Amino acid sequence: MPIKIYNTLTRKKEPLQPIEEGHVKLYVCGITSYDFCHIGHARSFLVFDMIVRYLRYRGYKVTFVRNFTDIDDKIIKRASEQNVDARELADKFIEEFYTDTDRMGILRPDLEPKATEHIPEMIALVQELIGKGLAYQSGNDVYFRVDRFDHYGDLSGRKLEDMQAGARVEVNEQKRHPMDFVLWKGSKPGEPKWASPWGEGRPGWHIECSAMSRKYLGETFDIHGGGQDLVFPHHENEMAQSVGATGKPFANLWIHHGFVTIRDEKMSKSLNNFLTIREILEQHQPEALRLFIFSTQYRNPLDFSEAAMQDAETGLDRMYDCLARIAELDNGGEGASVVSDKDREKVDSLRQRFEHAMDNDFNTAQALGLLFDAIKVLNKTIQALPPKKAAATDIDLLRSGGTTVRELAGIMGVLQQDPREYIRSKKQRRLEDIDLTVDEIEKMIQDRTRARAEKDWATSDAIRDRLLQHGIELQDGADGTTWDVRL
């Protein structure tokens, strides 16, 4: 089955058919580096990290390019507010970006071009557009002529006449059409600037990605990606100027992920619901954030809440706990199998069913559901194993199933830690949060043992309940009572 991807341009799922057989060329719009990254950025980083991992898992060579916009109005404005150099500000937040993405375990793209390092390519592209009558100089600025490009609006599904009628465009007498967009901006006093045929200035936002993607991936490449907020005007304008310059298709497939909301409201600093990645990672494991992001198919909206993150943490603990228990099993023997044919088939067919879900437009929500179903079967099997003489075939199934779960979860960047170390560290952290010392816990267990010996069941149950309230679980056995920290 080929991988099918929803194409924003055609509004339907299409099979992935790379221009160069076996080689996928992917361009994703990166950050404008003037502030810390937020959870909306995290979704973009993680979605395309997953897509690259899955394509490589399926045998494709992937050339992944993601840019940095390190010159822009927002950067200049923030640098002025902080009385620092714009380049210094941009470089600072590129480093902060790496701090966040490295913590999340995100793979570095193959190429990460910066806008300021590609000014000659942008100037050359603007000159091409002027030469073809698709752009014009007005003062020290250069604008793209949208009315000269017949397919303007195809990506966003808008008509130019409707955009013009409903546009809230600032009056600009330099433009020939209110929807014309800037390719080159003449410099203002104190702003960063570069020499050009139209005077000193800097590139417009949209021309950056057209020039950089063309340089590294060619005039036509396989996939262009970003968030839904970039469909218009950024990607619409990119497509117009790129196709206008070459006369060829720009990207064959367009992938756009959905918005992130917080308590069903769009993130906004004015609403005080704007969460940075590092704020979230102060409270939660990076892999839990991944599990939360991938619990929803990438095109759908995703609502962030503390409850949802706690659910992700719980799910992650359950997966690691299962794998840790499998790692502790011995090799088994000649005992009778406790695994039903149905459960064995669920484990054996996991990879095939996982790939089927992921081939359908990277449906991580369905794929994660399959992984949790497999974990459920594995846990059920572990619990059913006899204390001695477990069937070797059952042990083999548990180990192979655990290995497969971990490999497939790795496509989403999950279960990348040693399971036993994860559980040990988690329990240690939980124990540090409990307002009981180990000596106090052991003393309470001794008191409970004495109460049980005296058949004082009320006291025994009260001690067990008190420990449970603190996250301490007791297990009574032939060799006495042991205790563990609830995850």
C-alpha cells in the first residue's frame, strides 16, 4: 500500500510519488527567531520529525530542509525594544530553539539555511520576476503583481476578487493592486540592510522560502509543509512567486497541520494562555508531550490541557512499566501456553496494522491505539504467566512484542529510554515527593503486620489505605509484605 497524504492544494489524499524514485525532498517553514518557542511550534516540529522518521522507516531517502527566518519586521521591532542588535537577537533565539528541540529529541534537518545567508539568491529571484512582468519597483520597494498570476488563491481556495472585496489591507499608494505583496523592502534608518539593484534594503518574508527551497531542493520538489496558519498568505505567496518565476509546479504535495488551542481557545498572550515549550517541559516528560501531540491526527485541531498531559504521562508510564517487566522475565520452559490465538495474532500482526494506519496520512492517533492494544495484551500475558515453568513460546512472544512496540513507538520518538531505568527514576522522583521517609514506611508496614497477626483488620486496612493515599502500594506474599511506589 502506498503512503497517502492529504494535499492542501487538491484537497484530497494522494499517493506519495517522489520525483526521484525512493528520494523524498521536503521543505518546512521554520521559526522567525525573536522569542521562545511555544506549544504551537512544538506541534510543527514534532509532526515533521515524525513524518521524516516514518518515511525513512519505510525505506525512503529523505532530504529535509527547514529554514530560519533571521531577518523580519518582528525581529527588528523586538531588537529595538530591547536595545540590542537584530542579528544578536536572532542568533540568541536560534540557540534557544535548539535547547528546546534537543530536549524533545527532535532530529536535526539535513539542511537549516538562514535567510540572511541567502540574500543574493533572493535578489536574483526578484530580478527574474521583474523580467517576466510579474513584479515591479515602487520607490525602493518591489512588489509581486497578483493580478498577473492566474492561479493566485489556488492553495487557499480563495478568489482574488473576493480577497480584494473583503481585504483589510493598509492603504498603500505604492501598490498597483491592494493584494500585491512585497518582495524587497527599502531600508529605514537603523534597520539591517543589503545592497540591491533597487537600493539598500532587505527581503520580504515570502521570497526567503522560495529562494532557499529552490537552491537546495530544486525548482519542483516533493513536499512543502507547515501549519494551517501559513496557508495564506505565506504559502500562497510562495507558490505564486515560485511558479511565476519558473513556470513549473512548486511543490507536488502540501502538508499543513492543525492549530493548537488551550481550553478550546486560540493561544494568545492577551488571554494569558500562551505556553512555551520549556514551561511545559518543566512539569512533564518530553516523551509525554510527544504522546499528547500524536494522540490526535496531525490535520485535526489539538486542545492542550493539564488533564490531557496527565493522561499522556499515565500512558507513557504504562508502556514503560510493561517493557520493564518483560526485561525482567527469565527464558521460560516447557509449561503450557497462556496466550490465546487471538492475542497472539494481535501481537504478530502489529507491524502490518501500524503501517496501514500510518500509510493513511500519518494517522498517529490510530497507530498509538494499536500500540496500547498491544501493551494491553502483553500485560495480560505477563499477569497470566505461572510463577514457574512459563512457556518459552510465551516469553518469546512477550519479548518480540515488546521489541516491536518499542521500534514502532520510536517513529514518534517515544520509548527511547531504557525501560528499567525510566521506571526506577520515575519511582525515585515520586518517592521524593511523598512526605514519608523509607523508615516511616517500613515502620507502618511492621505495625500493619502486627495488626494482621492480631486479626485487627480495621487497623491493618487503615494503614494500607493511608500508604495508598501517599502512592505506596503493598503486596502481601508468602515471604512477607513488599511495597512499591505507584507511578
